[in-house]
Amino acid sequence: AVVNDELKPRYHFRSPRNWLNDPNGPMYFKGIYHFFYQYNPYGSVWGNIVWAHSVSTNLINWKALAPAIYPSEPFDIYGCWSGSATVLPGDKPVILYTGVDPEQRQVQNIAFPTNLSDPYLREWTKPDYNPVIPPEDGVNASAFRDPTTAWYAPNKHWTLVVGSKRDRRGMAILYRSKDFVHWIKAKHPLHSSKDIGMWECPDFFPVALKGRQGVDTSVYGDGVKHVFKVSLDATRYEYYTVGTYYHLMDKYVPDATSSDDHTGLRYDYGNFYASKTFYDPAKRRRILWGWANESDSAYTDKDKGWAGVQAIPRSIWLDDSGRQLVQWPIEEFKTLRGKHIFVKNKNIPSGGFLEVKDVQTAQADVEVTFDVGSLEKAEEFDPYYVDDAQAFCAKKTAETRGGVGPFGLLVLASANREERTAVFFRVFKAQSKYMVLMCHDPTRSSKRESTYKPTFAGFVDIDIAKTRKISLRSLIDHSVVESFGAGGKTCITSRIYPSVAIGENAHLFVFNNGAQDVKVSELNAWEITEPEMNDEIIY
Ligand code: FRU
């Protein structure tokens, strides 16, 4: 094999084999979490798409079932693409998904569980009256997909949006229904944005103004704001805004603090796409799922026989500032923590490093808090980069000596640190405030040439002059590095394919390439044990 099998992630959601992409229809139903995803039963590249199905009682251990929805009717014969689940009153789950028909039109179909008393809901029935939402009324039939979970609007209609575009205008086309079967297109989209291209996988949901609890998708009113997210086909990144849902007009208006375009907020500034949230009534939280693709060639994907994982499910809530969301790995994840080590009050001198020893770190969870001390030496901020953190990080990598930072972790590192992925912060002095940049720099992550090694970055909205501290958590899983800055305000996921730092040969370091010392106030590292992960399909 070209790619060492030890690079296969062990605790991230993956399929038994073959290609995987978008998360679909996540839901909680009678004690069981259901997760569906875009899947190719015949190979490890995209194609022949069905809805694969897995079930879990804790979102950590997964059992793979046979595909739930697969091409069988004219309205989905060329593919069963992304969609969402809605649990109707009376505990009745329903799925809406995009089918591709014989004319290559994208249509929206409905499916119901065949047998509600089967706890796994293995079989799904597609009624003959499908498609329930054909591309009519000026809708672009080749850009019309990924229906959201429906919400019950105050006007007593079930309401949902479908991703689309008109010319270069990204659109979330709105549909209403009294009975969930007959859908009528609204005159205006819920939201749209010019010169941006196709909006894939839209998501629209309320978040509580206070606290971390999630709210059901149909909740509206004084205690909530709304979040609207799209996956931008043109850039392959996702953007979300926080705003207000004016339900009388079925219009969503982003807040002035939230931008709609490529300068806007992202759940994740790395390899994370086609995400979808769901409300978990059992623990009153909203959970985010997102797909992390391979960053390797299709040739190696074929060779290893699988491609794609899902990021660790994240709880999400509105930050106290009201300007952005905060994300954190679901609490259940901690149950996988094994051997642990703890480091306290260690100075990392300018240009120095510290190895985190005595734990195996290819499959680990690391939490560290840095104390930056003085900000006097912070580099001047170049305002040219204010809209482009990623370009900034590509220019000033972990190697580029700075003032306050770069400091952070070297993960999946060889013993001599020649091979490593740097996860770090850099503090800048801007005109009236300090700016904190968070980066993933995998430029030295592997000797293998075929792998794509992009730097990823986002700004972290904290008042570092006040806190003087910043935390970082990285989930390392052989070929996945998923990082949460400042308690989940800025997140970055990368796919990494080390050539040396594999398995037992993977090391972990704290580093500081700034002009001044920084302190590790606390560092905790845990080995992560392997959950049950979709080993074989249970028929
Ligand atoms: C996003 C996407 C969706 C589509 C699905 C097909 O990754 O392109 O728009 O429904 O994947 O697999």
C-alpha cells in the first residue's frame, strides 16, 4: 500500500470502507442517534451515491447498517443526494433528500420509516407521489439540492429551504407545507447573496441568547437569534452568519457584525464541509456534524480503499458576545480518554520547545493553556490581511520568528521535529487592539509529495490584553488534527499524512518561535481509546 494503514483515523466517524461525504439526516429517535451519510457502495471515489446509515446510543460507538436510501425509482435513479430529517409531532421521523432523475434534474423527495417499531429504522419507504418538490417556477434544475430540516413556523406551516443559485446569486429557496407532502414555493427566498455561486447544504436554526443549551429548530421569539450557514461550492468553504428571522415575511437578515461572503465566519477554517446540525432533545443541545475529506490524491484513496471521515460531533451555542458561535467536542467524547499526563507552569523560552513525553500521541486529546505575559513585543499587524487569515498564515508560518508567538503545539511530529504539523497562535498589535491569529501549518507534515498541505487560519475573537491567556485543544487521530482555539471560538481541521511520525513514532511538542518567553500554565494530554466504529455492516 502507498499509504500506511496506521494513518486510518480510529475514533473519528468513518465507514467500513469506500467513499464517504456529507453528513445527512442526523437525528435522535427513541434513545438512538441516527446518522446517515453520502456513500459510494462500490468504491473509494465519489459516485453511485446512497444514504449509508449508522446508529449509536452515545455518538461515540457506531454500528453500521445497510444503506437506508438508495436509487430505486425514477425520481432518484441517478443518485440519492444530501438531505435532512425532521421528527414530526407524535415521534414520526421523515427524511427529505435530493434525488437525481433520468433527465439529470435535482428533485426533492420524501421517505418514511417502513416500520416505526424497528428501533434502528432500517427500512425507508419512498411514496409514489415523489418528487414532492420538483424544480419548477424558474428554479435551476441542476442547482437545486440539500433540503434542510423543516421548522414549524408561526404561520402554521412547515417551512424549509433548498440550496440553489440563480446566475451567480446563491439562494436558499423557501417552501411551505401544511401536511409535509404538498410543498409550495414562497415568492422570496429566505436569504440570498449576489456573486457568490451555488449554496450547497444550507442550514438554518435558532440559538439561545443565553447559555449553552440548544433549542429545537421550530423555536422563535425573544430568547433566540438565528444562524444561517451555507457550503460554498466555489471555494469549498462554509460560511455562517448570526441574524434575525422575521417570520412574518419568512426573511432572514444577518446582523451587521456578521458578513455573508468569504470574509465571514466559519465553523471551521480548515477541511470541513457540507456540515449539518440537529437538535438533541435528550441532552437539550445542538450538535454539528461536518465532513473532512482526504487531502491526498484519488490514486491513494483507491489504493487504501476508503476516503473521508466526519469531524467529532460538536456541541454549538452562541457566544456571550452574540457575534459568533462556540463549538466544543460533545461531552461523551471524554469517555474515550485513557492514559493521562499533566504539566504545569512550564516556561517555554523564546526559540525553545518542550516534549510531552510518556503518552502515545498519534491518537490523543491535548488541552493546553498558554500565558503570554507581556504583549510589548507583539508584531505590527498588516491590515492588508485582515480579511484573509489564511494568506497571512501562509506568509508567516510556524518557522517565521515573531514577537508574541508563534507558539503552540507540534503534533504528529518526528523525534527530531523535522516532520511536524504546527498548531499555533500569533499575537499582533493592530491600531486600537491586539489581534490573535490561529493557524494550522502542515507544510512540513510529510515527505510525501502527493499530499495537499495547505495552511489554514482564522482570527480568534478574544481580548488578549485582558486575559493574557489563551487555550488550545487538539484532537489528534493519526491523519486528522482537529483544533479548538480559545474554548472553541476558532476551530481548524486538517488531514495530515506523516511519513515518519506514524503510530509509536509520533511525538508531541510545545514550541515557541516568538521573541519572548511564554508559559504553559497547564497541559493535559490523554491517549484516546478506540471506540466501536462501523466495523461491519449489520443486516
Ligand atoms: C456537497 C454535495 C451536495 C450534494 C452531495 C452529493 O458535498 O455536493 O450538494 O447533495 O454533495 O453527494
